Amino acid sequence: MSMEKPNKKHLNRFPWIARFLRGWAIYKQNILGKIGLTLLVMFGLMALCSFIPPLIDPMYQPMIGVDPEISCSTGPSIKHWLGTDFMGRDILSQLLAGARVAFMVGVSAAFMSIVLGTTIGMIAGYMGKFIDTLLMRLADMIMVMPTLLVVLILAALFGQLNIWTIVLIIALFRWPGVSRVIRAQTLSLKQRPFIEATKVAGASHVRIIFRHIMPNILPLAFLYMTFRVTSAIITEAALAFLGFGDPSTVSWGMMLQWVWKTGHMFKAPYWLLPPGICISLITLSFYMLGRAMDEVLDPRLRNEEQAG
Amino acid sequence: MALLEVDNLSIGYQTPKGFLQAVEGVSFSLEKGESLGFVGESGCGKTTIGTALMRLLPRNGSVKSGHILFEGKDLLNMSDEEMRLIRWKKVAMIFQAAMNALNPVHRVDDQIAEAILAHDPTSSREDAEKQIEDLFQLVGVPKDRMRDYPHQYSGGMKQRAIIAMALACRPKLIIADEPTTALDVIVQHQILEETKYLQKEFKISIIYISHDISVIADACHNIGVMYAGQLVEYGSRTEVFSSPVHPYTKALLSSYPTLTGEKDKLEPIPGEPPNLIKPPSGCRFCDRCPSARASCKTESPAWAELTSTHSALCSCIR
Amino acid sequence: MHSVKTMEESSKKPILQLEDISKTYSSKASFFGDTGKEVIALNHISLKIFKGEIFGLIGESGSGKTTAGRLIVKLEEPAAGRIFLDDSEITRFKGKALKDFRLKVQMIFQDPYQSLNPQVSIYDTVSEPLLIHKIDNVQARKHLVLQTLKSVGLSPPDDFLHRYPHQLSGGQRQRVAIARVMVLKPQFVIADEPTSMLDASISAQIFNILLEMREKLDVTLLFISHSLAAARYLCDRIAVIYRGNLVEIGRGEEVIQKPKHPYTQALLDAIPKFGHWDEVESYNTFLKAERDTSQGVGCPFFSRCKVAHQERCSQERPHLRKSDNSHSVACFYA
């Protein structure tokens, strides 16, 4: 028993650590979560390792590195583990760079749209009346606009778009969906007796929103974030594939665009398959992560011992 | 021959944490025109018995052993088709919170007519309408409200409509699971009185399931007290109510505040009911029983017969 | 046996007073042709509750009893009338005055499955009121929480600190809700149907906790319920409310044994006889088929009253008048 005490004191000083460890213990039990996390770690390593090939030899530069001896698409070899593209650039380094871009784009766009959507949804739901109507009509207007089309139009007007502009636009167009769901959740939470009980105890609006409503909304927000990541990655890939991506950024979608444009679709499976498989796998792994995190964040979904 | 004879019924549910033994070794019989009430607190297995009698257990539920003899035929051995014919025509069920079972987008008489026509394809819509008129008169809903939607009905009226639906095919047995729980006291009283009247008029047998022993005692000829999946006391309502024998029945009765008589201090039952995934050997109530003996923990209790109609599952009686 | 405080023993000045309180709800006209309706939830209610007593407000659903509780605890505002706590009028309280008020008046909610935040541990739930009212010392807070949990019967309290609501049974959750209310040591607590979601044996435990609270902490309790039997067990005085109107107030035992208002009598008739099936003497005051009345005129119980006198009861609204020293009835013929 004396071993327990020092540990507990330590944990109590940093409740976040305790909470994280508890959450991890729960997360570990979920098979989907473990698979998803493993895949994501793999992709994460890929992203980190994307810096390595160019350091070994400049010909491994994903964008500009060209093998002096090869100037066409070749299959896997010792020098190029996945082969080369139509210009003689190494496909593996492109794939690794693509992982980096996927994370960047996916996570940033998702994060921005979630922060925006959650804040707006919570405010609309909690304040109600005029503010609610105003914000939701704004959301409606944005929601009906097709993202892809708008980006295409913007690209046509302003020329090729920078990757961060694309991220921003994806975020700005995706928050309405999030905010509707968050608002609905806030509305139903507002009526719940435990919120009234906190009001009766004397809590301020701020305390109610951040201490009581937000934690009950976070699971939903996180779940949506994982979906947003997948949709952001796919949107960016689609844009790149259609030729409207950032030409100076190597992404998986861009790789697919090159395969198609240079007519190698059916001739070079070593070039076509890796980016496609990566896009599918990364979206799947984010989804699995989301499901497992849902269990951690919502105590009721856990398979724990129940009393009585 | 009794209308319903249940012999040594055991039912369980497959849960992620293991097999939950919800009902164990329950036996009882019901004559035509009689009413039997199962009373017990949450988790005692009374609702499970009700759904099992209709063979409407959820997918993870299964009958482990026992027989359910309805008019001499074992319901558990019947095919799905034979069972479907029995449901509603011979045995009807009123589920918990049944008033929420009315489809809000259909008119009430349409829903009842649907039930009638489904079980008697030979009757026409006009016949069904006439039947519904008669039923509504029986249960006390004004005829001019037949074409209304459920949301236009009050709670009491919805419950009456549900009772009308259950009566539609003139069943021999109705199983009513918490039929009046969500209703106000006065409406509850009216509905119980009306049900007693209908029961006498049409000689319908009724099985009531409730957690409220006062409602059961008012409405039923016989009472079965359930605890932790087992039937612990069985007898006529006077026997069980006025001279309870099982310690749980006694404890349950003394947790209710009364309107008349001495204002004794309510004696709540300490502790919690046992986990039915690993039910304890021996008596399931002994942890909370004020008169438990050492042997109660290890030996399964035996049925003690006090009269020909009154018995209890306890080794410490007499 | 618990002690029964009579009016003589407790002080004469009321701790809580409702003066001519009214509350209406209007449902908006909907697009589908539903014309907006105004529902009168409370109709000119006045009552006094004295320090240290347990006062029962008994009525069926839609009677306005829960609304009365919510008005007192200021979750909603009355349309008219005033509410007094001790001597100060609290109806217009805002800001700091409101926060101080919250230290003194608390509420136990009906549904223990909904009144605790599922994301928050038991410790955080019970200590939150202390945090809100700036009782700063962590050690002091923890001590108070442990003490309060023990007093509601959650023993050993350490076991419960880090659990979450879904790990507790209904009875345990309701005890946590009571602990959350009591940790601030309020003067006045409203218990809104605290046991309607619980089994009988668990309800009995909760009743006994409420009685203990009154004994040990001298808290005044307003017990809102639909059960006259529970009110008889717990309450010193009982008020019966019907469709927003108080129809009878008196000492608990008197209202139960010698009810004067036809509605109270109808309620007593309807309650299950609990074994006394031979004593079928009933007051028989309830009309099964509702009478036609004009809205808002006459006695609120007229449409259901078997013993009503057509001319007077349908036109005039009776007010509460004393029938003997502690018993008041709102009926011309009681």
C-alpha cells in the first residue's frame, strides 16, 4: 500500500497525466484503434523519413531530383526501390514526401474547420435567438457551395494556388457541416438536468460552456475531425489529380495526376498503385483512430465494470 | 387444464461480459380468467418472463430450459409460423411505455385496423372499424377521437388505445408490462379498474408485471415475487400481502410508505442485488437478509409450502 | 421515529414565501395550423414555508409543482408575483446577489441518470459548487467532499472519488446529487420528485437520508412529489396543487386522514389500497367524464368535481380559506 501513495501524489499534481494514462489504457483495448494507430505511425515515419533520401543523394529529390542515367519510367530496382516516374525521379521519395503533405494538409485543414465549426456551433446553440439564426443562415449559404467547383474557379481566376491557400479554402468550406452537428448537440445538452444543476449551483455561462458543454461535445468534434482529415486529404488529392493543385508540392494526388497525364496508367503499376493505396490506407487509419478515440472520450461507450 | 403452465423456466442473455442468468427455475400456472402479478425491482427478471412467453426475446436471449404450456401445447417447441398465429390472437402483450409504441404519423384507428386485418385477413375494413368502435367504447375512449393522431391523445388515452389494440383479436391471455407506470395516480386507478372489469366480462387471463407492489396487489388475484431471477414467493394476494413469509417480500413491503396505520420508519434493504453473470451459490438474498443463517450461503434454498396456494423459496421458514 | 416539528416549535417567520406567483407558458403558433396556446402553469400561488420543516407540494403531472420549484431556485422567472427568502425579495436578483442566493437555496433533481455530467468524476461533480464559490484550499475541498459523501451513505468515500456516473447505480447517483447539494450547507433545499426513477427499497434509503439531513443540518426542505404516501412519511405540512392552483394546505396527517377538498379526496381514493381492500369507503368525488367549462372562469376542479354546485362553482373561483387553525381549503363547500 505504501507504494501506491507516492504514485498518487505525483498523479494528482498533474491530473492531465493521470487522465492521459487512463485514456491510453482504454484505447489499448480497442483493436481497430491499435490497427489505425499502427498505420498512422507508419505513415508518420514515412513523413519523417521523407527528409532522408535527398540527403543521401540529390537525385532522390522528389520534385527536382532526376536520375542522370534514367529519363523514363522504370520499374523497381536496387537504386530506386519503387522505380522512377516519367522524368526519372524516384517514386519512393515522392511517396514519402506525399505522406508529409498528406499529414500537413489533412490535419491543418481539419483542425481549422473543427475549431471554427465547434466555436460557431456552440455559440449558436447556447446563445440561441438572433445570433443562432444569423450564424446558421451563414452556414447554410456556405454549405450549398460546392468546394471543388469554387476552388476550380479560384484557380482559373488567380492561376495556380499555393498549398496553404488550398488548405484554408477547404477549412472555410467545411466548417458549416461541423457546426450544424455541434449546434444540435449543444441544444440538446442545454436542456439536460446536469446543466441546470450546475446553473443552480451558481456557475457562470463561461464555466458552463467550457467545463460542461465542451467536454460533452469534444468526442463528437474529434470524431468529425477524423472525418474532416480524410475528406481534406481526398479533396486535396482530387484537386491535384485534376491538375489544380500546387504544382510545386509533391502529393499523392499529384503523383496520380502525373501517372495519368503521361499515359502510364496501365503501363506502370509500381507508379500507379503506391499513391492510391496510401490515400486509401491513411483515410482508413484516421477513421479507425476516430472510432477508438470516441470510446476514450465518452465514458459511456467504454466496456468497463458497472456497478448494480 | 390450466390456460398457462410454466415449468422450471430458465432464461439467459449472452452479454460481452458473459452469460447473464436472468431467470432461473420459475414455475407457475394460470387459470382462465385469473390474473397473476409479477413484482420485483429492476433486474429481477420479470420483464424477461413476459417477453419469453411471447417468444419475443432479443437476439442475445435464449431459453435455457423449461416448458411453456399454453392450452396444453409447448410454445417453445412451436415453429415461427405457429407462434405468429398465436401472438395477438391468443396471447397479446402490452409493452413497457407502450404509449410510445403508437406510430405518430398514422391515425390511431388505422393502426388498430392494421393489427386486426393482419391477423384476420377475411375481415374487411368496415368490420374492423365497427370492432374498433366497440373496443373504444369498452376502454372508454370517445368514438369521435378515433380518427385522431396519437399526439392529440393524453397519456391515459394512449394507454387505453393500446389496451384496445391488445383486445382487438379477443386474446385469451394478455401480458401487461408496467401498463400504468407513466400515468398519473387518478388515471392509473381508472385504467386498473377498467382492466379488472374487462377481465371479468370477457374472462381474459392477465399477467401483470410491475415494480410497484401496491398496483399489483390491487389488480391481481395472485402474486409472484421475483428477486435476482428467481421466484421467491407465490400466493394469493391476501396471503402474500398480509402474511408475507419470504424475508425479501417482507423487506419490500416495509419499504413502501403507507397512507394508513402506524407511521413506522421505512426500513430500506441494505446492499445491492447480486450479479447475475456469476450468480452466487446458495440463497441469492442471504447477503441482505436479516434472518440469514450460515447454511444459507452454501445451500440452495428449498420451496416451503405454507398452504396449498402459498409457498416461498426459503430454507429458514418453519 | 423521526421528530415531528409542529408549527409551534419552529419559528413563526417563514424562511421562504411565495406571494401571488403566476407563471404562463405560451406555445408558438406553428406553420401547420396549430394556433398558439397559453398554458397557465401557476395561478396566483401564495404559500409560506417555515424554517426546519419539511413541506410537501403534491400534485399530478401538469399541476405546476415542478414549475414552482424551478421558480424558487430561479431557473425560470415568474410572470407575476414575488418570492421572499427570509426577508429579502429574491425575484429580481442578478449578478452577485444571485450567486450568494445560490449558496443558500439548492435543488435535487428528479432523474439521477441525467442530473450528473457523465464526463465528470464524482469528486469533480461534488467539489464544483465549492470551486464556484471560491473555497480555495484543495485540501479543504477534498475534506468537505469526503465528509459529505460519507454523510449520504457512500462509504468508504475514497472509493467513489474517481468513479464516473455510469459506474454507479441509480440510488448511488441520487446520493451523489444530494451530496452535491449539501456540500454547500444550504438553508433551503428543493427535492423535485427525488425518487420517482428509483425502486421502492432505494427510494426508502433516499427518504431516510432526507430526514437525516433535516435532523443534523437543520435544513428546510420542499418535497415535490405525486405520492401522498411519501409525503405522509416525510412531511410536516402538505399542500395539494391542481392545474396550477393550491387547493388544500395543512398538517400532513390531517390532510391525509381528513381531506377537505374534493380533489384531495379523489387522489386518496385513487391510491392503491395497500392491503386494506375491505375498507372500501371512498370519497367518490371524481367525475369520470369531463364537464364542459369555459376557460379561466370558476373553480379549476369544476370540470371533474362530482360534488360541485353548478351555479357557484362554475362561475366563481374559490380562494384558500382557513377551515381550522392550520388547515386551509380552496372550496366553497368543504
